[in-house]
Amino acid sequence: MNEYNRSPRIPPLLELPHGDQPLLYWMRRFLACNPFYLISAACLLYGSYRFTTGPAFRAAELGPVSTIFGSLQIYEMLLATTAIFLASRQIWYDSTLLVTMENMLVLIPFILVTLAVFLGTTVTWVVCGTGAVMAILRFWGLKRFIPELNMPPRALGIGLLILATNLALPFFFKSIHKTNLDALGGCSRSCWLILLPLLFASVNVLPRPTQWGGMAAQRSWLPLGFAAIWITVSAVHLWCIGYIYDLVWEISLVAPLLWVATWTSYNRISDFAPNPPSGWRIASLALPVLTTLVGAWNGDSEIVLLLAVLNAAVYAGIYALHRDNRVAFHLLLISLATLVAAMPESLGKVLIPHYSRELCVMGAIIGYVILRAILSTHPLAAVGGAVAVTGAASYLLERFSQGPEFGIQFGLVFLLVHSLAWQDARHSGANVLRIIAALAWTAHSTVWVQNNHGIAGWTVSALAVFVLGCYLAARLIWQHRASLVVPATALVVLALMPGKSVVMSATHAPAGLLAVLLAFLLFVVGTFVALNKDTWIPSHKSH
């Protein structure tokens, strides 16, 4: 009955028989994956690397450059023709593996263009022209003779754009090197922060898959994977250009590219499955937040600030469209906290005279914890918020001799006011925590008022009035029946300052007068007990 509601099962790339012995199973799996192709490509790249370490290559001689370029072109032609041959035999896994390897190596020869520009104009154009023509022919052959290959025209268009970019980069940096050597660093930085992210963003124009599964060459995620490989190799090419020109490179420069890649994975998550699990969506939604950590790797606050602003804008948009998406809401709060932590020092010193980056980061963390506690009804979140309030108040009032006392008062009051929203039936121990907080506030207020009558008395009284006001607002405005522990504690604290005055006056009063007053007080207490005895002890019957 429910078979029509199920998402189609996507078969694995490799089908292996079950029931084999473990050793035989893993041997078959090893051969089915056919790692010899990958090892072959690794050997080719290693051999090319060994050529680049030789003195002839460093001297930009033609022989080593032509050897590496020719070897790569021959190997890539072998990859394309073998992939077509295997596809004609319907050996789809190995054919698709070779196509993927071709996509990994297609831009490698153009890295040599960076060195070829030092060998003269003729050599440069020969390398560029030959490499471009061979790449176009190989991909035309793959598309022509493997019609099952999932490579839409838009993917080929993105490939041509990336190919043209890799061809233009060496000439661009060579011209800048001749005219303005000091501008090379800025150009390299702009390519990392702007050009590469824009290239990766173009992946989002790929058509959405309409079918999933099938043979290896028809996998729905192949166009996305090919484009990601091309841009990754382009990033390696750009790094090689910086290495040749001895430019400074930092890990934080990769942060914008990773940011675009993570948001692209969130946007294109349906390329991998028709109905992706919720865990996939949550993980892909949280990944952009982590890219800000990469931006902060080298202490570049400008990159962190920019990514935090963009993250906050995107998360706000997602939450505005899907108000039930609590994950996006909390990630929005984290992005805002990151925005505060990455605030420029010039602006920070205007707001806070003794501003420092460490202070700003700590303030962002404390602010997030407090805001998270305010928006939650969980007692544990309230404890975290109370600790954050105590720490923040103690730091801000550290110049005052009684700053820690103010911090403790504010933290306990925050916890008690927050307890007005607790649902004791849902959270076991919530009432116990409320009583502990009430006793702690009463005890601390008593000791503080006893030792410092002036500012301490007025502070605890003002806070008690604030707590009473919050309780009345919850009761009268929101019709919420909160625990009576909170207002009772506030009344006790409010009576501390006048109670201290009464006690001080009573110490000088005659003993007879005190005994008479105590008699009247005990009479009132006895009457109160008599009226409420049956309520407290239901089994008790008055006679």
C-alpha cells in the first residue's frame, strides 16, 4: 500500500556477491574498485613532479616542459579512448572511473603554461593551443561516443569557462609582473577571494536531475562532481602561480571558496538523492558556519566578517521562509555572534576604550549564551545564561569593589525570572533548581545587606521589585500561573533592608516590650495555622 510513497532505491556502483569468506570478499572488492587506474595516474603525476624538481625545469628549459606536456596529453588520450572502448563493452564502472580521471587531469597541462610564458611567445601559444584543442577533442569524443554519459551542455559550458580562465591566468600574471610587480599579491588575493568563488557559484546553473540511479555513467551527481573537480584543479593552478612568483599564500584565502562550496552542496543536495535524509540537510546547512573558522585561521578578521554577514543574511532568509526551521534560527544567532566577534578594531575601540580581539570574541560567546537562554524554556539553558550574566556583569563592574556581588545578584535574578517560564512537568528537577536558586539569592542578599547597608540594600530591593514585576506581568498579562516560590522569595528579599532596621532598633528596646510584641505575633501565627490546618493536613478533623 505504501510502495508508491517510497523513494526509489539507488543501486550501488558496485554489486558484489554476499556470503563469501572475509578475505575473498575484500579481494573481490579490491579488484572490483580497480585501483590500478588510480595508481597509474598517481605514478604519472609523481613522475611529472620529479621532472619539475630538476635544475633544467627550474631554468625554464624547453625539454622538460615538452616532455611533461607530451606525456600528459598522450596519457589523457589513452584515458578517453579506453573509456569509450569500455563503455562500448558496457563496463560502466571502469569507464566512468576513467572519465572522472580525465576530468581530474584535463587542466593539469595548463599549469605548465605558467612556465611556458617564460620560454617565449611561440612556445606559449603552442602549449595553449595544443592543450585547448586536445581537451575539446577528448570531451567531444566522450560525449559523442558515450551517449549515456551524464554531461549536459551547461556542464560543458562551465568547463569551457573554467578552461578559458586557466588559460588566461598565466598571461594575466605575466603582464602584471612586467608592469607592476607590487600589484601581484593583490591580484592573487582577488583571484582567491572573488574569481574562484564565482566559478564555483556557476555550478548552481546546472539543470536539476530528473532521474536518479541507473548505471555509473548516468549518476545524477556526475555533473556537479566534474565541475567541483575542475575548480579544485583551478585552485591548485592558482596556488602554483603564486609559488612561481613567490607570493604569500594563507589558508584563510580558501574560506570564500569553501563557503560557496558548502552553500552549493546545500542547494544541490537533491542531486545525490531524490529525498535526502533530514540529517543530510542539517549537516549541509551547518557547514557554512565552519568556513568562518577557516577564515580566522590566519587572523584575517575581514574575511570572517564578510562570511558572517553573508551567513546571517542567508540564514535569516531561510528562517523567514520556513519559520519551523529551528536549526536555521540557531545558526543565525551563531552567525550574529561571529559578526560581533569579527568586529573591526577601529569600531570596537570607539564603543569600548579597552577593546581587544579576545574581549570581542568572549563577548560574542557570552551574548550568544544569554540570548539562547532567553529564547529557551529549558532550565539547563537558564543555568548557562545565569553563569554568562554573572561573568559579564562581574567583568563590566570590575572597577567597583563590590562588582562580584553585583554579578552574583544579577545571575541569580536572571535564573529566577527565567524560571517563571519553566514547565515543571516536562523537566524533572526544575522545581528543585528553582528552590536552590531562591535560597541562594536570599542567603547572598542577607549577607550582603548585613555587611553593606547602603548600596547593597537598595540594590537587592530594586531587584526584588523587578522580580515581583516580572511575576505579576506573567500572571496578569500572559495568564501564566508560575510557581509561588519566585514572588515569595522576592518579598523576603524586599523585607531585608527594613527588617535589618527593625532588628537594630529592637536590640535597644526594653525586654518587656519585646515580649508583648512577640505575644501578638505568635497569636497571629497561631490563628493562621488554625485556619489552614485542614488544607495542609487533609486527614485532620477539628472538634
